Amino acid sequence: MVGEIIMAPKKTLLAGFTVVLMSILSTSVLSDDNCPIPAEKGQVESWFKTNVKPFNERRGTLNPAIVKAEGQPKVMKVCKDGSGEFKTVMEAIKKIPDGNTQRVIIQIGPGNYTEKITIDRKKPFVTLMGTDPKNKPFLIFGCTAALNGTAESAAVIVDSDYFMAVNINFKNSAPRPEVGAKNKQALALRLGGDMSAIYNCNMYGFQDTLFDYKGRHFFKDCYIEGTCDFVFGDAKSLYVNTELHVIPGDNVAFITANGKKDDQSDTGYSFVHCNVTGVAASNGILGRAWFPHSKAIFSYSTMSEVVKAEGWSENLDHENEKTVYYGEFKNNGPGADTKGRVKFAKQLSEAEAKPYISLAYIEASKWLLPCDSAASPSPSGKGSSLAEAAPTKGSSSAEAVPKTGAVQAAPKTGTTQAAPKKGA
């Protein structure tokens, strides 16, 4: 009898816990990390909406820090015409307290904002959001590696976690470097925090346009242009429906330079349903072995004539052929022809490609949210006119970061010439 009296409350407690758990699950939607990105490009948007639900539908399944941050987002408005709270982006960022635990959405009106922007690691949960997706603001600054090194040359530096950018143009306005010139790297964006998402953004530059430095990152519907190593770093990133545009003029243009240092590092770039574009000069190399274990995979992507037949570079070090991981899976277009590919490039099977064509690659179910999840951008009302003529798409143009050498433009004397190591 005593045993029965003691056990009864436990059964009641278990039943109550079960009811609560079922209630949570019935009102929360699990983001499916393992649902593969469809082979048909026309189905990508529905796949995304199905597998990356808004915050209000996923409260019970997200990282607790995100649940706390997204519950009551704060909105700041930056407008050049004075109709917002601030006229510069950095003024708004400085108002965010260190140790911030609340999503802060900085809505930015159209125009050119010529300023050096830094979001350090103490300010997580920041969103930079252009109010008009058809007239994105330009965050512009002109700086090269000659001043403080490659990593510090970025027009926009982000070292904080849970960063998001929506409808933004990032541009380094430094002039195009001469081939072989030293210390002319000029970054548009340096992204070094974990769990960051970039939606509908453009990145303009020449050499080293995007420093995809470290952490797990998601890029969707973006445009990135450059001449040499214009996507480089050691992050673990998934790019979806993003255009990689080779600016013409050089005999060789290295598109990616992934910095995976050893076989134990869990990093690398995966490009899915992306477009590799440029004039039909056949000078584009998909990736070069900046480090011996450099890793990049292209799947379901369209490659124009700009991609050279060999496709990849071992960086003039044949030992790298044994350790790099360069994969291709069901790509299309004239540049995707594998007949002339280097032998160390891998043509992946379905099973081999599977880890790189789903959100599981960046463990997105616990942190990735759609760009409109917390708050929608609202027009500034008065609008803003550009202070300077803004370039259009396709135009040429914290923690101490290791200064491991600067990548110089590749010599014009051969199709497989290596660019010297990056330096400060």
C-alpha cells in the first residue's frame, strides 16, 4: 500500500510532463536539417520556406539564446535624409550595449554610407537590413591591406555571433590593383562570427572581396564579384542561389581560396544552385589550394564559359593534390564540362554529395531563421536620394585575426600559376 501511495504522484507527474511536451511539439515546427536541397532550381524557394520556418513557429526547437533574443526585437532606423534616429550606421551600432542579448534590427534607408563599420564580438544578435530591396543601401569604405593588413581592410567587419544582413550592398571602393601589386587586398566584408545569415546582399570588390573567415554561415540570393580569391577564409558556409561573378581583365581569376588547414578542421564551402558568371574569356578557376586541405564543393550550379577546363588549382604544389577536397555534383553549363578537369577534382556520387546539399552541413535547425522572421523592414517614408552615384550589379569595382600572408594577384604567365601566400 505504501508503495502504491508513493508511486501515484510519479505517474501523475509523468503524465503531466507528457502533456506539456506534446503541447510544445504541437505548437513548434522542427526545421529539417536533413531534407536535401532539390535538384530543380525552381523548387528551392519552396524547400527553404518549408524547412526554415519563422521564429514564432519554432520557439520550442531553437537555441535558447535565440529564443530569448528574438522574443522582443528592437528596431533602430538609419536614414541619410535625417528621417531616422541616426544618419550613420556606426552611430546606431555604438548604441548597442556590450553583452547584448536582444535582437537589434538596424533598418537602413537607401543611399551611400561611406564609413568604416565594425561590429565586435561583444555585440551579438545584430541585423543590418535595407528598407528597400530594390534600392539597397551601399555600405562603402576604401581601404587596402597596405594600412593594417588584409583582414583589417574590410569596409564592414563583423566578429559577433548571430549576425544577419538583408538587402545590403557591401563595397570596398579601393581601386583595382595592378597584377602583382603588393598589399592591395581590399575586403568588402569580413564575416567572423558564428551562426550568421546573409540574404539578398551584394559584395563588390576586386581582390579578396569576401573574407568568409570562420564560423557557420548561410548565404542566399547574393551576388559576389572579384578578380582574385574573392571568396576566401576558413568558415563552414552554405551558399544557395548566389552569383559568383568574375570581373574580366586578368588571365587567371581564382574564385575561391578556402583556408582549411588540416584534416581535422570541420570547415569548407558548399555552393548549391549557384551561378558562376563572367565574359567568355575562360580565365576562372573555381578554387585554389590556399592551404593544403582546402575544401569547396559545387552542386547543381550553372557555370559559364568563364570557368577554365581544368577547373581547380593545386597552387603549384603537387603535394596539395593529395589533401584538397574539390567536389562537383550535377552542375551544368559550358564551364561544368568535366573532360578537361584536373585529376584531383572529385565528381561526386549521390551519397558523397549528400552531406553538402542540406542545412545539416551548417547545423541550421537550431539557429537559422528567415530574413523576415522577427520584424519586417518599413519604408522610411520620405525616401532618400543617393549622395553619390551607386554602382550597379556587375560593375567592377575584435578577436585578432591571424595575419597569415596576403594573396597577391596571380601572374599572367600561365593558367595554373599560384598566387603567393596572404600576408599582413
